Amino acid sequence: MEKYDIIIAGAGASGMMASISAAREGMKVLLLEKMEKAGKKILITGKGRCNLTNTKEWSEFSRHIYPNPSFFKIAFKTFSNKDVLNFFNEIGVETVIERGDRAYPASGKASDIVKALLSEIERLKVRVQLNSRVCDIVLNEGSVYKVKVESGQGVQEIETSALIVTTGGLSYPLTGSTGDGHYFAKQIGLGINKTLPSLTAMKPVNFDLSLKGLLLKNVQTKLFVGKDILQEEFGDIEFTNNGFEGPIGLRISRKAVKAMSDGNRVTLLVDLKPALTEEQLINRIDREFGNQVRIPLELILKKLLPSQMVPYFIEELKLGRSKILSKKLPGEIYLIVDTIKNWKINVESYTGFERCVVTSGGITLNELVPKTMATRTINNLFFAGEVIDLDGDTGGYNLQIAFSTGNLAGKSAAYLIKKSNTSS
Ligand SMILES: Cc1cc2nc3c(=O)[nH]c(=O)nc-3n(C[C@H](O)[C@H](O)[C@H](O)COP(=O)(O)OP(=O)(O)OC[C@H]3O[C@@H](n4cnc5c(N)ncnc54)[C@H](O)[C@@H]3O)c2cc1C
């Protein structure tokens, strides 16, 4: 039976990086991937452009990592965002930094990231076996001894000195991430924190599809559970087929989904004109219409809102489409201003794992040694990437988690094997 120093289960961002860091330490590495090709998820990242990291300093970067950025600090410091950029530059990928410190390949093609990783993997003579699903881990005297792999040829057993599980979370299962690593962890008795979709679309009650395609720039939002504010954000919201998303919609989704899964109702309050107070808005309406005393509601809304929102707001205000407002009745003008400053969106549901960007929850961090990514109970078993309970905001944070933890697991597994080779 063939034996490897290190087997890596899952050829996504984390597994490919782990295989490179282990092979660079001289290890004999086998990278197993259940799909027909490696890196399927990378291909769809950043809308096909792959936002591979974010160049913020750790003090700022760490604010975008959940639930425990200090666990991630060692992996990040070992292979930081700057190291990720240097790494890709060295293997032939030019990178550019865009708005919000987001890094992308200069070609704008996520496929260039996958190609570069695979050619480095080939150069380092890592054996890659596609269409090969790790289906079981075999232990012997408290250590990983073999993995069982299902492929077209049936189930094969392969011996290894260490195993790194990088099977991903549960998001976009069509790319291959279907929670297999959570299953392995459960079998071995490791704790798993509840998994939920994160960075996902939120669907308003009675969602009006006429808002689809609308992009609201620089709005202020507050996420409420009952009367408590859970989160406040400033930025852009985008309406799609699935409800609202965009940078802010996605960012609040982590807490909103958690609250809803705990049985709470959540509400989003949007200030569509955060730069103006209510009084300033009333003055603006006054100025816009000069001496005109009777003003059609539709005309006021057209002055203040994107045209796509006007029919929706006419419905929302329940004043009737042909309503004429009078400046002599300031209560009615105030009602409009109040609705624009406090647009209330009751959230009904959210898009599930099938189309969310990332999984929150996963293998409990205190099962792992943050310096190595090894499990505390089985020293030659490592977990890295989205399978563990670490996730980030949009902006390149999640791929950095995958790259840093994968790199650390690969290096640590190599170090363990070298140490045991010298002591035997
Ligand atoms: C639409 C979308 C856009 C995104 N955009 C960005 C972005 O621009 N920037 C960013 O930072 N993050 C982005 N993310 C998140 C990021 O892609 C993931 O967090 C990251 O790829 C996770 O890497 P991973 O290697 O841990 O897991 P995955 O990429 O999910 O890889 C896991 C691999 O393991 C394989 N596998 C699973 N089970 C087995 C098994 N039993 N045996 C063998 N192989 C197995 C899977 O087939 C898969 O190839 C995006 C995610 C999505 C869905």
C-alpha cells in the first residue's frame, strides 16, 4: 500500500495552499478532491474576479473576522495578507488593489488564481487525485493512520503520517463543499458550533420585485431585534431577485440570520438621506417647490428618491397615487420625510446555504491549537479553511482565512513529520 507524509482532503483555496506549504518543506503530499476539478469555488469568487485578500493592517483587518479574531492572529501573522500578495506575485500572478483595500488578480480573472496554484502544485510534484472523495478516517492508537477514498474504482485505503481536512463549509454545495469535514469531526467526537449561512441575501416581508436592480448608495442602516439595535452600518444596499444584499445587506446578514434562527423577528431601518436632518429635508422640499402650495406626492418623491422607488413608496405611504399635498398641512410633508429617514423593512427570511457566500460556525476553535491548526486530541489531524468556525466579511477576508490557515496547517504537519523522523 502506498504511503504519504501528508494527505490533504479538499482542493479548494485552503487545501491547495496547504499542499504547497507542505510540499515546499519536502513532504510527499497527496491532494484529494471529490469534484472533477480543483478550486471550483475560487472560480466564482469576487464575481469571477477573485478578491483574494484585503490589504488592511491587522488592527483593522481583525475587526472583520468572526467569532474570534485572536484565534486567527497566529495564522495571519505566519502568512499575512502581504505574504499572500507576494506569494501570488512570485508564482506569476500580478495583483491590483482596489476600493476598500481589496486585492484582485490584475487580469480580473479568478481562473488565473486557480491556474497559478495548480502549476505551483505540479512544480512541487504534489500528487492530485480528482473525483476522489475522502469518506472515512481510520485511527490507530489515537492517531490518523489511513483515509478511505471513494472514486470510480470503488473504495481505496491510503496510508498517511498526517491528514489535513480542508473540505470547506456548506455554502454553494455545487462547488463541492457539503460539510464532509463536519461529519468527520463529529465521528471523532470534536465539537461543532451551529452552522448558518452568512453573507447572504435577506428577503423582506411581501418583497416587491419591482425593486430588483436598485442600488442605494451611502445609506445608514440599523438592524433591530425587537427594540434592540444589533448592528449599525453605513454604505450601499443592492436589491436582487432574492431580496436585499450588496455590501451592507451581506454584512448585517451574519447577525440577522443568527437572530432569525433563534426564532426572533428582525427589522432593518434604513435612512435614505443620512446627510440631511428631517428639518433640512423639509426645507429642501420647501425650496424645490418655491411658491407652489399644492404639490403632487409623486413629484415630491421623484425629487427625493431614485425613480425606481417612487411607485413602491407611493404604496408604502398609503396616501394614494394621485394625492396632492399642501404645504399648509406640514403633517403630510413630515410623514414623507419620516418614511424616507426611517424606511422600515421587516425581514421574512434569508437565502440558505445554496447561495450564501460563507458558512458561519463549524469546528469549534477550542478543539484546535491556534499555533498549528492541529486538533488537541489527535496530533496528526489538522483542519483549515471554512470548515472551522472562522468567517469574515466580504472584502477578501474569507480567502485570507483559507490561505493563512491552510498554509499554517501544511507547515505544521510537515514540522511534525520531520520531528518524528528525526526522533525515530
Ligand atoms: C459566490 C462566492 C463568492 C465569494 N467571493 C469571495 C471573494 O471574492 N473573496 C473572499 O475572500 N472570499 C470569497 N468567498 C468565500 C471563499 O470563496 C471561501 O471562504 C473559501 O473559498 C473557502 O475555502 P476552503 O478551501 O476552506 O473551502 P472550499 O473552497 O469550499 O474548498 C473545499 C474543497 O473540498 C472539496 N471536498 C469537500 N468534501 C470533500 C471530501 N470528502 N473529499 C475530497 N474533497 C472534498 C470540495 O469539493 C472543495 O473543492 C466567496 C464565496 C462564494 C460562494
